[in-house]
Amino acid sequence: MPKLESVLDSSAASQIVIRQYGDASALTAVEVSLPPPAAGEIRVRHTAIGVNYVDIYHRTGLYALPALPAVLGVEAAGVIEALGPNVDSLHVGQRIAYAGLPTGSYASARNLPACKAIPLPDDVADDAVASLLLRGITAHMLLTYVYPLKAGDTVLVHAAAGGLGLVLVQWAKSMGARVIGTVSTQAKAELAIEHGLDHAIRYRAEDFVAAAKALTDGQGVDYAIDGIGGKTLIDSLGCVRPYGMIASVGQVAGDPGPLDIALLGPARSVALSRPGVMRFMTDRARYREGALATIRQLQNGLRPTIDAIMPLSQAEQAHRRLESGATVGSVLLRP
């Protein structure tokens, strides 16, 4: 359990911070006093906090934070409990969710730019939106901007039973695509199929490149989405049809290193994109568009899959669980 330090105040909030980059033991629980919200800010009391792999990248320093110490976390849902000056589009007691930078969601409460708040309709639960808002915006980016998916396209989704994978499977199916996914176990294959996956490839038992080619009559998929990195990214180039695309959105297995452009073409003639959802969300209009698209998907039947709900104080264990690869779906922290 993280070490506890206390600074009690009437506006006290629990936070999970890092003072230096490192493994999960770097996570430390503290109690702090929050100042009143500044102009253009709100204070939100969290009810559910999403845990994402980008949090691990921040913790290790792979994606450096502006300064340390820092509070981790890029996604949560909660209730507004205070408004700063010049905030007139929101109200105290309103349910909201948010995703993206600046980090700081690993806390019982925080001050947040009001422009980040996405009001929640009554038919969308806090746990559901906190478990997949960031992933939903990522799916919207990948399937609308990076590669405008069309009905009839074939998509390959790596880690199809993971938090992002299950969202991508359902979202792509709602757009009329055929979806092939890689999974590590039969149980994960069954879960992904329950969420709409057309074909599961158990990559530990078969060559996923050969399987993807066989499932597409040797042509390759129109679009591959890889959050694994390492050798998987390089091998995935062989799954894509000529003039198709692969999107690299993570590197759980490590950095694939410098990429020889000859791997893309002209023989293969495939495109490689390295999109970042944090960059995507710096455009406020796109951020709100992606968030509202996610809410609509939830209202239309997108199924959140929550692997575990853990106390905020167990953030260290949540990170270890996520890093182990044993999770199916999302992990939430409860303040």
C-alpha cells in the first residue's frame, strides 16, 4: 500500500502522487488542501477514476510529465462541488466526466478547467463512462480521423479483449466493419466474441500474420490497430493489404526501434500512422466531439467491461495488475 502523508484541511483531498519516475512502488498517497477553484475552473469530487496504460507510461517517465511531484491519472467521473469565477455553463451538483491532460484524476477531488467537463445524462453511469471515456475518444479518433472506417472494411485489433480492444471491437462493428482480433487465451477470445468480434486469433498458438491473411483470402486487412509495439508492430505490417493502414497506439511490449521505411513500401505499399489521443484532445472541438460520440455509443449499447474496482489507496496494486497483462477490460479506482 502507498505510504501516507497528511496535511489536513477543510478542503482536504486524497491524492496519489509520484516524486520520481519508477515502478509501481513510486506511487504515494498524500492528503492535501485544495485551493478554491480559479477563474474558469471547477472543483469535482470524484466517484470513479479510470486507470489507463498511459498512467504507467507517465509513472515510468516514458512519457515525461511537465514537473515532479505530480498526481497521476487522466480520466474520471464525479460531481461538481464548487465553481470558480466566470463559470456559468455548469452548476454545483452536476454529474460530469472528463479525460486527458493535465494529469490529476488519481484523487478524491481536484480543481479542473471547466472546459474539460462533459455533462453526463441520467442514463450513463459514472463507472461506465469513467472506465472508457478516454478509450472511446481514442476509438473515435482512430475510426473517424486516422482511418475513416467504412461499412465492409476489415479491421485487425490487437489485444481485442483489453480495455481499448473491447471498445474498438464494438465501435467498429457498429460502423459495419468486419473485425479480427488477437487474444492470448481462449477465455479472452470468448469474451471478445461476446462483444462482437468476428474472428479471434490466439497469437500464442498460431501465427497471427498467417491467420489474418487466411481470413482475408490472402489480401490482408484494410486497417490494423496495434497497441502492443515491439515485434508485434513490425509483424503487423504483413497483415495489411496494399494501400491499407496500420495505426500504432502503444508500446506495451517495448519500442520497436527505428523503422526502415522500406518495410512500408513500395512492395507492401502500406501507410503507418502514430496518432496520439492526448494531442487529438488539445483541440477542444475534437475533444467534445469524441466525448459526446462516446456517450452516444454508451446510450446505444456499448458495453463497458470492468475487470476490477479498487480503492484509490490501492493504486499501486492496480498498476501491477494492469502491467501483468491479466486484466480483461478496464480497472477503476474508487475514492
